[in-house]
Amino acid sequence: QVQLVESGGGLVQPGGSLTLSCAASGSIFVIAAMGWYRQAPGKQRELVADITRSGITNYADSVKGRFTISRDNAKSTVTLQMNSLKPEDTATYYCNVKPVIGGQYWGQGTQVSVSS
């Protein structure tokens, strides 16, 4: 069994910054990709950013240049640095882990609200 613990969400004003962190624990296996998704009320869950084990990153067009994803393979952690936040970034953010052997795991979600 794998547990994903997220932290770092909160309320911030437009233009502000937040850092989300996710730590995987439990039956740790080789993790292929780690990433963050988000879901706003009434919308589908969408990919924000992900990163492969070798460090190749992928970002949604809406966050390119503002968000940075990184990971620590030794600690099984992934971090999302979010700068220049906009009201449209408001959503529940979910950590996602994809093992090499297949399947995926989700965190419980952390709320990010951007409002003045």
C-alpha cells in the first residue's frame, strides 16, 4: 500500500506564490513519473505538470513560465513551485504517482485559492 501526503495549499492573493509538496511512503517501488493535477469546481481534472524519473518535465500551457516541478528520487518527493498565481489557478491540487510496473496513485488533494 502506498500513501501520498500533500502539503502547502492555502489562500494567496493574485501574483503571489505557493509551494506544494508530496511525499510517497509505504510499499515504495520504482516510481516512473510524479506529477500534479488540479480540479476546479464543475471542471474535469487536468494535468498541471509532471516529471519523469530522469527529470524530464511537462507543463500545461496555462502554467508554463509560472510553475516549476521538481522531485527527489531518494526521498520519493515531488514539489510544485507556483509563482505569479492567478484566480484561474484556484482548484484542488492532487499529487499523482505512476510506478514503473503500471497503475497510479493519488493524494487526497490540497486546496489552492487565489483571491484578493
